[in-house]
Amino acid sequence: MIPVVSRRIFAAIGLAALLGSAASAADLRLLNVSYDPTRELYAAIGQAFAVKWKAETGDTVKVDLSNGGSGKQARSVIDGLNADVVTLALGWDVTAIEKAGLINPGWQGKFPNNASPYTSTIAFLVRKGNPKGIKDWSDLLRPDVQVITANPKTSGGARWVFLALWGAFANAGTHDFSTVAGQAEAKTAIGAAKDFPAYNDAATRGKVAEIFNKHVPVLDTGARGATVTFAQKQIGDVLLNWENELWLARDEFGPEKFDIVYPKKSILAEPPVAVVDKVVDQRGTRKAAEAYLSYLYTPEAQDVIGQLHYRPRDVAALNKYSAELPKIPLFTIDETFGGWPKAQTTFFADGGVFDQFYKQTN
Amino acid sequence: MSRRVIPGFPLTVGYTLFYLSALVLLPLAALALKAGQMSAAEFWRVITDPVVTSSLRLTFAVSTAAALVNAIFGLIVAWVLVRYDFPFRRLFDAIIDFPFALPTAVAGLTFANLFLKDGWLGGLGGHIAAGINALTEKLGLGALLPADALNWLSFPYTGETAGIVIVLIFVGLPFVVRTVQPVLLEWDPEYETAARSLGADPATIFRRVIFPAILPAWVSGVALSLARSVGEYGSVIFIAANIPGKSQIAPLQIVTRLDDFQYAQAAAIGVVLLAISLLILLAINGLESFSRRHERAA
């Protein structure tokens, strides 16, 4: 039995808590569910956004961050993780959340540049001095070269690696994304693209299959795991991974151990962002969530993005960091492969091209 | 009708059945239901996919190998810990539980680093050869050994099947030791004295007197160790090469399907994994009760 007096106290505390929460309704928390390597990026962005939001609205906002493999993160959101926004490695994972009814169709048009505030690409990390002389994609086919990448079935970054390999061997058309003119040219090319002959290129298929079947000794489940295998476990001659991940590995393990090599051409990776409509409408956080994602496109956020080795959309910011983000010709998934849904079904879905590689060898 | 020692038989049985249903049967039913979302043909296609069958084969092969090693060495460890007194015995006894407490991912990572080509064990022969050469060079004899002379002492198991088995032996070790140990502790040495006075030699005493007593505990320890290995994920993915169709364990196939949003497929592989495990556990238990009856008859 609880005495009457203390019951009153409990009631008072309850009332106070209720009033308290109402009074501080302007204290917001957002959850950003992101892919593996973005920890540092969104930690920096979150703090800067909080300062800006406070100045503009007087409200306090704190952005919590969850990192993990892109596919796994999308699955968590589908399974009920209350993410206000998702910032994932590839459009397909956002599409999966859209199909589950949590994000409204048309999310790619809600923010500029296909809802990708920055881009990245796939490059090579080799041992210091590049002892095997690996300069371009075709060098990966040499019998003495061992290639480290993650498994495209479980890693978003590795899917970009797979597409970069395929597009490079299939001679995909490239553009110069460091200029406004080049970006416009790419946009026109995407509009004109049809049939996507890269898919039917038998020679390319043979080369990509050969790399995965004969040159990849270990398939890690995630991009970070592949980096650890190459850098720490010292397995393999070349690591194929996100550009930002290569810079991170080089900074982390020491520039005296590794060199970053840029191939003659690579893929333009566009990690997308989206507001999770169902969650923000339920929680009443839409305004802040949209402001947070829009903030990614501001010059100050674009500068942070460039600093952390992601490629800013803003041409000024991109050129500022051009020493570490060198200009290389890039091809797009939309022009070369007709977008994610098509690439996903053809290459990575159950029974797709990637699965077939491993069936032939058994 | 057995004697009711605990009062309130209907209450305790009801509680037990509810507890087991909520905790074990309910999730199992959900799993089966998820797998049941697909047609029989689709289910068959998923579980007969060569990559899936090879992952199932690998999982049960490495788990069986690890369980067999634990069966023999776990028994020896339990025996030594109970029957002999030696310095730091209690410390070693405590160490047995270590694999229970250590997160398996940490164990996997540690073993993977040990068995790397230049790791402590993976490059052991090279390290010893280098040490000997450094010593002989200091003595003015020059390098005595070619750098690879002792490579037969190296165990470069990271990325190899042997590495997976070693990790699973580590993970499953406590099960056999901890099930056999209490039986040995309870064991009355007078039985042995009696057997010896009747003229039995030590081998016969172990085989006919001691072993039948510890058999049930030993078998359940081995079965637990096996079951633990079949479901193990965290430690294995760090040491395995994870190549589809070659070195992917079945739990990794499940995770791969989940990351592809193929929930039903993942559940189907889970159901098969569970069904095979259940069959093996039933077979082990059947074998044990058969041998006990056989022993009594003989």
C-alpha cells in the first residue's frame, strides 16, 4: 500500500513531468540512420546544424546517429527503427524503405541533385610505392594481383565497386563533374541513354567474373571489414573501396604505409538522403528533419563534406579540395545501367549475375 | 505415475509449458510461418541452391569436427581438473569459462590475427627461424637457416577451414568440460577400488566402470557444443574467407539474404539449419540411450 501523502507526491511529479515536456517541446531529437563510413561526417554536420537551428528558431535540436551496413540499416528502419531521416549508401536501400510504405514515392526529387548532397567514387589503395604497379582496372586481371573488396550482396560500397568494375571494362561514357558544364552534359546524356549495352557485354562479364573468382581471396561483409583485411591483416595487393574510406585508412594507418591510386575512370557514386515521411509525421519532426537535410547543401556543410573526403556538389567546395579529390572522368549508374532498380535486379538480386559467378565455379 | 515432490503439480507444469511456449515455441513458430510465406517450389529452390547447400555442408562439417575434438579433449581436461592437484589448478578451472564470457566477435578477431601469415602462430616458423638467425649472427656464425626452413611450424589458418574449426573448438570447449566435471566430482572412488579388487585392469575400469557413469553427461556436452557451433556467426566471419560456395557458413547465408530484404528466404535457410540440428541431436540422444541399454544388457 502506498500512503495517501506519497501518492499525492507521485501525482505532482507526474504532472510536473507532463508540464515539463510540454514546455520544452522545442527540445528536438532527430535520428539519422546512416551507412558505415559516415560517422565523422554526420557528427560534424549535426553539431553545426544544431547551432544554426538554435539561431534561426531558438529551439534546441540534437541529431542522434546510427551507423551500419547500408542494407542492414534500411532493414532496421523497415522493421520499426524510428529514423527521422535516412542517409544511405545507395538509392536501392531507400527504395526498399519506400516499398515498405514509410517513405513517399518521389523522394529523389525532394532535394537537389537526385537527393544526393555529395558524391563519392571508387578508387584503389595499394601498399607504399605500389610494388605491383597497379594503375588501372585492367591491372587487376594480372595473375599476381590479389584484390580486396567486400561482398556486393551485403555491402553498399561493394555494389559501387562492382558497378565501377563493370562500367570501366564496358567503356562507359564519362563526364567531368567538377564543372557545371560537365554536370549539365551528364544530365543530357542520362536523358538520352537507352538500351544500356553494358549489360550485354560478354567480355566485360568475363573479366568481372574472373576478378571475383580468381583474384579475391576474402569477401568481407562490409566496407570497413574489407579495409581492415587489407590494411591491418595485410592481405591482398589492392583494396577497392569508397574514396573517403581509402583516405581514412591512409590517415589512420599512416601515409608511409599506403598510396591511393586513381584509375583512369571510375563511377560517380551518389549516396542519397531522404526524410522518413511516416516517422516525421507521427513525431511531428518534419520541419526540422527537412531543414537538416537541406542544410547539407549549404556552402558551410559542403565545405565539411569536402574536408572529410566526400565530393561536394558545390563546384567551389569541390575545387577547394581538388588536391585530395582529383578530377577523374566519371560515369553514372543512370546513364550506364539505367538506375538502381535495374542494376540491382540484374546483378545483385537472388540468382543474379553475381550469384551466377559463384555457381559456375562449383 | 511418478511421485510428486514439488507441490502444486498443475501449477508448475502449466507454468513450465507456458514459459517454454512463450520463450522457445513462439519464435520458432514465427520462423516457420515466415518461411511458409513462400511456395513449396520456391522453398525447395532456395534450399537446394548450390551456394546454400555448400554453406550447410561447411557449417555441419566444421561444427562436427570441432565437437569431436571437444569430445576428446574436453573429457581429458575435465578428468585432469577433477582427479589431479597441480599448481594454479583453480585458475585453469576458471579459465574454462572464458569462452562463455568473451564476445565471440572478439575471439574471432583475436584468432584471425594470431593465424595471419605473419601473426604469432601463422608465422611461427618464420619467427623462430629469424630468432635463431639473429642469435647465430650475434655469435659470428652468420645466418644458419634459410628464412623458410621452419615454415612447417607455421599455422597460417586465417581464411582457411582449419581456422574456422579452431574458433569453434574454442567457443564449444566449456560445454563438454562443464557437463562432465560435476559427474566426476560426485564419483565415488570406492567403485574403482572394488573393480580393482575384482581383478580389473585400469583400461577395463575406465571402459566398464567409469565411462558408463559419465556417458550421459559427456554426450549432452558434446551435443551442446555441436549445437552452439552450428549457430555460431560472430567469430567465424572474422576468420573465414567468406567466399560464396566455398567458405561461407550457413548463418552468413541467412544474414546475406536479410541484407537483400529476402526475409522468407532467410527463414527458409534457418528452418533447414534447425531441422538438421534437431535430427542430429535426436540421433545423438538415441545413440546414447541405446548404448546405455546395451551396456546394461552386457
